[in-house]
Amino acid sequence: MTTQLEDLLALTRTGTSTFRGRATDNRGITRLYGGHLVAQSLAAACQTVDPSRHPHSIQTTFLRPAGTEDDDLDYQVDSTREGRLFSTRSVRVVQADRLVATSSVSFAAVELGEDVAGGMPAVPAPDQLASLQANVAADPGAWSARYRTWRHVDVRHVQTPRQRLEAPDVDSRGAQQVWLRVTERQPDDPGWHRVLLAFETDITLLSAALPALGLGSGEPEVAMASLDHIIWFHRPCRADDWLLHDQVREASSGVLHLVRGRIFDESGRLVASVAQQGLIRSGSR
């Protein structure tokens, strides 16, 4: 029996290097979730590369808002480079004859070498924190519609957006830590868990910039859009175990904001790094 995320992210091969996938179930939200496109782009690229090579990075550019969940997504994969140690694939995401995103995925053969990474910040364990559903029920006005309908990943904020917004130290508002875990137990395939990790990385990342701007995620006049999303995979992990996403607003220029993230497993290993540039615009300003 397959899990809900296996069904949601499944791809059907339509040609030698073309695939089709269903759109995400947004429950009435018109804009598709960016992590869905990143995850399926990665999954499509992986099916065109020798399985002995593993993805070490994916960079996705969102070109326009994708349409509704009624239209399937077509993934067109091109071989950009096939070297002795590295492979690169370019992925075009098309929905209803419109190009909505592109991705570049880099793969590497596994080689032994130094294994060093920065330390995980000291934060409460996930079982000491309230679930996203509990936080939304307690303070629904503080959360955007996407968080109010989220269900595929258990999300636990170390500090809620309202707590960060009301923090006396303005500098601290630009950092947030969130525990994430896929809600259903998944198959053991390490490649599948990289796809799931890609799916998870976009859930809260851009919202890390909101409190530093004096904004809350539930304010109706706040418009947000991811523009570029980059993931570097450092080590294997399980997306159905708890992962800490340590996020910080790196820079802001006008309505463009850069946020970086470090993802750790519960043992403190750095498993991935993330960067995202996005647009945040408030009608109140």
C-alpha cells in the first residue's frame, strides 16, 4: 500500500525523458506549493541518471504561479552534462502549455573524504512543542491559509510567528527554527527520502523573514512568492524522522528577501543546506 505522498508525487513516464505528475492538493488554494514542483523535478531527473550517482544539489527558478490542481504537470528532462564523476540534468516544468519552473540538478558519484559540518543550535525537542494544527487552532489569525490546510508534514515551530513578531529583540526576529517530519512512515529508499526532503524545504522558509519586517503570515494584505530555491544535499537522512530546519533572513533589498536554512537530523548531523530568494509585498506599506 502506498502512502499519500507517494501517490501525490508519483510520476508517469510519457517518453524517454518526459514525465507527468499530478498537481498538489491545495484544498482551495489556487497557487501550487513550490516544494511540490522541486520534489517532482528532482524525482524526474533521478530517473534519467545512473542510480550509482546521487543528487548533491538542485536549483529551481519559479517563472510564474502554477495553475490549479486540475491540470497535470509535465516534466521535460534534458541531459546537460555526463562526465566521469558528475552528471547534470535540466528540467522544464510545464502546466497547461505554460512553462512554470525550471530546475538544474547535479549528481555525483560517491567518493570517500572528509566529513565535517557545523553544529546544530540548542532548541527544545519536538515532543516538547505544539503541533502546527494545535497552534493554528489556538491562534488562527496568525497563520496564512496554507498553514491552516497543511497536512502532509508535521510542523513544529520553536517559536510561533506571533511570538517572534512580538519579541523585544528585533535582530532575533530574522531567525526561526522549525522541526519537520513527514506524517506517514515511508519506504526505505534513500533517493525517495531526498525527494521528500526537497518537498519539505519550502514549507516555512520564506516566512522566516516576515517578523523582521514587522509582518505576520496571517495578514491578508501580505503577498509572498518564491523566486529561486536551492538545496545542497550533504548526507542521507529520513524525511519521516524529525529534522530541524534552522532558518535565518540573510538579506533584504526592496521587496526581495534572501533566506538561508540548515537542516539537521536529531543526532545533530547537517544533512542539507537551503537558500531561497522570494518576494514579500505588504499592501499596508
